[in-house]
Amino acid sequence: MKSAVLLSLIGFLFFVPTRPVLCAEAAHDHHSSQWEKDIAAFEARDKTNPPPANGILFIGSSTIRFWTTLATDFPGQPVINRGFGGSEIADSTYYADRILFPYSPRAIFFRAGGNDIANGEAPEAVFQDFKDFVTTVHAKLPNTDIFYISWNPTPSRWQNRDKEKILNDAVKDYAGHTPHLKYIEACDFVLGADGKPRLELFRADKLHFSAAGYKLLVKQVQPYMPK
């Protein structure tokens, strides 16, 4: 009897802790390889049309990917667009050797994190991914300024707004004491008088910016563009 109880206790001690570990590993498995075709396309484009040296890199998820008017929004600036929609913060870190460091950008405008939260990752874990991105970049480009464009609520992901705010607040605080890191407030400008996202600022999917939304985003980013 005692032996049976002891064996049951041993089994409990070894079995129970393994489940959270496996879940944590799954939550942080970003499957970055799914973006290989997108990254390879960037590399092929770089060979035929090399981006400007010492340029201004915009990188991140779909907000960047669909920002097709960068060159006209910031005339005279050597902008480079390396957004790949659906990506998470860790994906930009993973591919930094291929779509970031080769350009030696003097400034990086970064926007990602919304997909991470939508995919079930806790905002604290997303923030850690962002810190990993900053550490990775500054290990090779210590004097390059990183500008984090904050996340904004959207009609389709309205339920995530509180988690997105936690992420924004964490990044803002971090930027306050981290050299060459700046926080750009781009959250509240999408809200109307009722405190809800203005539908005209989004596409039909109620997630991505419309042309009107991008016009307002430009106004938020413009003051931070290098002179």
C-alpha cells in the first residue's frame, strides 16, 4: 500500500509540471520558416534593385507591409519597406541577418506585436520578444535609432485592446531609459468621440488601415523622421 502511494506521488511530481512547460514551448514556437518565401523575395529584389545605403528601414507586420505609399509620404527620405504581413515580433528578429543588417539602416521604424497577442501570447511575453529584438539589433548596430510605432485598437480585435495597451505601456517605459530607442504614440488617433475605432480609418476587414488611416499615421510618425 505504501509503495503504491509512493509511486503515485512520484508520478504526480514528474507528470504535472511537464504540461505547462510543453504549453510554454508551443506558445513561443513562432514558426518563422513560414515566411521564407517572403524573405527570399526581398533578397531577390535587393539583388536587382539594391536599397539605399544608410537608409531608413520600416519593418514589421501588415501595417508596414501595406504601407505602399512610404516613398511619397516621406519624400526625399531613403525609405525601405520590409514588412511581411501576419508576422510576429520574433520573426523580424529571426530574419534580421537577411532583411535588416545588410542595409545598415541609420533608423528603424518597427511595428509588430498585434498578431502575437491575437495568436494568444501574453503581452508580457510579447514585450520580452520586443526587448530581444532591440538587443539583437543594437548588438550589431549600437548607434541605430529604433522607433516603435505603438499598437492601436481595431474594430476586428477590439477584445484585445487591454492587452495591447499593456504592451504599449511596457515599451513606452522601456524606451524611457534605453538609449537609441523611441516610442511613437499611435494608439488613440483611431478613436472617435465614442471611444471606439473610427470605421473609416480601416479597410473592409476592420483590421488594416485604409488610405485615410495611413494619412493620420503619417502625421504621428513624421516628427520622428531623421532630418
